[in-house]
Amino acid sequence: MLTRPVILLTLVAFAALFGFQLLLSVVPLYADEAGGGSSGAGLATAAFMLSTVLTQIQMPRILDRYGYRRVLAAGLLFLGVPALFYAYAQTLVPILAVTLVRGVGFGIVTVMFAALIVELSPPHRRGEALGLLGVAITLPTIFCNALGLWLAGGFGYEIVFLLGGLAPLLGLGMIPYIRSAPPAAKEGEESGAGFFTGLGRAPLRRIFLLFAATTMAAGVVLTFLPLAVPGSGVFSAASALLVVGITTTASRWWAGRFGDRRDPRLLLAPGLITCAIGMVCLPLGGVVLLFGAVLFGAGFGLLQNATLILMMGRVSKSEYGLGSTLWNAAFDAGTGIGAFSFGFVISAVGFSWSFFICSAMVASALILVLLDHSSTQD
């Protein structure tokens, strides 16, 4: 499994997500301090995810036309270069404009990573390969969210924007050595299915909606936890985000190994329940905050890998780009919708009730698990 293209792809993914995660909680805080308030902070995340999802919807056709490597290079450029301009954006509107452009790059690279790793890995080790990619993608969450907040507080926003912009560009030099088959259809396989065609298939739609419910909660955590639990120290938002990153990375790797050996659907219900309980604990502060971070991170990691394995297993080989598009769109649309909608909910009912409402939303996705199980049984 550890061929040179796989190793290089994981390094490119790590570099890209390092830059992304470094800015993920910092940009909403920057928008808040620029006069946008909590609604502006939510808009910053929502704007990023809006352009991300709009780009992802077009990815199956873009891949068919331009191929993997050229598209990946374009994605890294769009993700990295605009971040260098945040330092010159002093009000909310320019901040949102830069964020929208960066979202295009993120939409490209996230689809590329999942499609390429499945293409490059042996079928019987697909879950483990996705787990390896998951480690590369989620490892930056262990320290980058906390590091970004710490750097912004101690040295100013400019250094965070510089590092966040340069990191994705480091991957450009590795792309020529990542060789794979072109994303063309094999004989007898479906080809050219777009985003909405894929979403029209019930087995794919159930996984899409289930995962989107979870990522809405993640959008709330990443955007509003630094505002809900301000300050520094052990029981701070930075510490909680660090714990979320560690547990997400570990559980996503474990879920990949589990998915190669047993049915990954077995992880869906435990992941949802664990995430829901963690959401209730997060705004309470103290030791309960860190306990909630452990639960939420563990459940989120399980769901990330299990849903991705299921999504890619329900499309043909020629449609790996489609499967990756649907999964990543669920990830990013959910994150953006959660950040945007709960910005208004928080303004109305406060942080604690908003996190409780979000927990109930995650738990309600258990209905989709039951529907998926009964459909398969039929």
C-alpha cells in the first residue's frame, strides 16, 4: 500500500490541510474583530464552504476534462495564494471575498485526495488507505487550530496568514511524481454522472445526509467554541480543539482498519451517539468541556472514515470522483450551513441551548441508519 505515489499524496494532503486548519478558527475570529460580530464569524465559515461546495459540485466533469494532476495543482494554488491577502483585508467584505476564492481551492483538493487515494490503493486495503489519508488530513487538526489561535494572540494575524498561505503551495513540487490512471470510464461502467444525479441515488443520498448532519455540528464547534469558551489555559477552547483533533485522527485511522475487516455501517450509530453526547458537554466548560471534546472527536473520526468507505463502495471505479464529490460536499456544506445558521441561533438563545439543539440534530440522523439498514435487508 505504501507506494511512492501514495506517500507523496499523503504529504500533499498534509501540507494543504495544515494551511487550511491553521486558518479555520482564526478567520472567523478575525471577521468578528473586524466588526462582523458572531454573525460575521459565521458568515466567514459559511462563505468558505459555499464556494467549496459549488466547486465540488462541478468536480466530476472537471476531472473528466482535465485529469487528476492539473486539477490538483490548480486547487493548491487557489487555496494558498489568496490567504496571503488576508492581511490587507481590514473589513468584513474583503475578508469574505478572499475566503470565497480560497474555498474554490479547498473544494478542488478535498475531492482530489479521496478520489486519488482510492485509485492508487489495492481494493482490499482501501479502508486502511483512506485511514492513512485521514491521518494526513486530520493530523493538522491536532495542533493547527490551537496553534493558529495561539499565534494570532501572541504574534498577530499576519504570521498566521503567511503560514496558512505558503503551506499548500509546498505540495506543488510533489504532483509530477503522483502518477495514476486517468479518471476515464472502463468498458461497461457508468460515466459522466454529475453531482445531482449521484444525489438522486438513495444509497448515496442517505450517507450524504447522515454525514452532513454530523458536519453541521463540526461547523458549530470549530466556529463558535472559541467564542463560547474564551480565555486560555487547560480548560479553554484551544485545548478542547486540540483534544478533538487528537481523538478524530486516532479514531479515523482505527475505523479504516475496522472497515476493511467488517461492515463499516456498524460504526454509524455509535459515531452519531458519541458526537451527540459530546456536543452537550462542550459549552459547559471545565473538565466536562474536555470530556465532550474526547467524545465528539472520537465519534467524528468514526463517521468520517465509515461514511467515506461506504460512499466509495457504492459507486463504480469510473465514478470515484463522484463518490469523493458527494462525501466532501456533505462535509463542507454541512460545515458551512452549521456555521451560518447557528450564528443566528446563538444570537437568539445563547451558546448552551444552541449546542443542545445541535446535539439533537445529530442524534436524529440515527433514523437514516435505520433506513439504510432496512433498505439493504430488502
